[in-house]
Amino acid sequence: MDLLKQRKMGILPEIDIAGHLYTVDLRLNELRNVELPNKKLSLDEMVTAPNGRHYLFFYDIESRSILHASSDMVTLPTNAVLVEIPDELGLDPVGMARKYGLSDEYFLKMHPYEKAGKATLTSLDKSGLPEFVVANQKLLQQDLQDPQKITCRKSP
């Protein structure tokens, strides 16, 4: 049976992220780990790439979770990569059509259906995260030199 027929029968597409297979479930707006279904990656937590056709996020390979860069991140994570995956139309054009009440084939001319995809991985040293961490370290050093700043930042 071909892939499109399988998808129409309800078999969801999958994507490989750093060697971990995830089921694409647009109805729930998530990627669900095939081996550990409680490990989910929410599409809402991902950033749209500048081209508007992909999502970007930092992925902790060990914990199988999205890694959020924040102002308190002062060390570079050891088991993480920058991940790029297609947007919803690239992940599951049939699911997107169903989400909007359209025919299953509606998006297929521009977005052919593929059951298994593979994420593009970028090492952290080429992701911009090291520079972000260095900037956070500098801010922390400035705060440590001026205890009043720490008090001001911590107060509600």
C-alpha cells in the first residue's frame, strides 16, 4: 500500500530528530516520541525560521526535550543541537488539509506526502548559542559587581 493511502487510513507521518523517531500529530500540534510517547515536542514552543517554511528549536538529545535559551543560561549545554524541521505543510499536508476541513489532496501538489522525514541538525558552536551564553555570563559578572542590580532584578 502506498504512503498516501496509509496516511488517509490514519497512519501518521514520522520524523527523525537526532536519531529519535517522532510521530507528527497536527491535531494535537505536537511531535510524539515513538519509543517514549510521554516525550512530546510542542510545535507552539518552536520558533519559525526566517524563511517562514521551517521551525527551529534547540533539542536536548539526552532528555528528548526542547531546550529553552533564557537569560539565566550561563553554560553551554553538552547534549544539545539546533534542529530545523519543516512547517506543518511539510510535515503532514494531509493533516493540515483535514485541520481546515479541506480535501486530503488539497495541498499535495505543492507539498507531496512523505511518511518519514529527517530533521536538519546544526551543532551548537554554529548556532549562535555560544555567543548568547557569553553575553549572559558578562551580565552575570556585572550583576555580581553591583549587588543592588541583583536585588532589583529579583524583586517583583
